[in-house]
Amino acid sequence: MNEISQDLLEIPIEGVNLTGETLADQIGDRPTLLIFLRHFG
């Protein structure tokens, strides 16, 4: 398992249906599976 570095967790995020202002806010403090998808549309 890989962990996301703290500096990346604090970067502001924006998008549809996101509830947090940073990635750390969005995923919370529980173990979370995070998948990044690329969209070329």
C-alpha cells in the first residue's frame, strides 16, 4: 500500500460532488481506496 504525501493532501481541489476543500478533507482520516481516472473528453 502507498501513502499520499502530506503536501499533496493539502492542495486545494475542485470538482463535481466534492465535499472538502482539500484532498485531506475529502478522504477523511479512515483508510480509503483512491483511484485516479484520466478523461480525454
